[in-house]
Amino acid sequence: MRIVADILVGLLAVLHIYIMITEMFLWTTPRVRASFGSTAEFAEQTKVLAANQGLYNGFLAAGLIWSLIAGDPVGHDAAIFFTACVVVAGLYGGFTAGRRILLVQALPGAISLIAVLLAG
């Protein structure tokens, strides 16, 4: 089960690196604007806020990666902490910004958290 948990945590880290890049560097591109249903004007007005959000997602990714390379018990405890942070961020975003975040962030975080807990 540990291997499955590590794979899921790794994939969650990759997801958050992707989110970080999207929010910090690609926010005003047509593809990302279409994905979020925003106009060029809105994207330009909110790019600093999006970059700030992206930075936080980068910190989540860094913590998840750290949990994979740190020895136990630190690695296991870090995996619990950072996957739980992803779940909380996803729930908050899902209820305040858009329901899709529940599926994109909270659900993968929850699945990863459960796998980490089961791996013990």
C-alpha cells in the first residue's frame, strides 16, 4: 500500500506544479482563460492574484515532494499534513470559487490522504 500511496502523493504533487504554472505564468493565455471562462480583461486584472494562488500551490507541491524524499516518520507525517492541506484548500475553493475544484483538487487530495493513512 505504501507504493500506491507514494504514487498518488507524487501525482498530486505534479497536479499542483501544473496548477502553479497555470496560475503564475499562463493565466492570461487564451487556453487558460477559456478553461476558467474569463475574458482577457479580467485575466489581466487578476493576474497578480492568480500568481499568488499559484505560489501557494507550489508550496503544496514542494511539501508533497518533501514527504516523498524525507525519511519516516517525518515523511509519513508530512504526507498526512500536506495531503490534508490539499483537501482543505480544495474544499474551500470548491465552496467559494467553483464546484469544479472539488473534483480537480479536493477529491485527488482525499484519495491520496486515505492511501497515506492506510499505508500507515
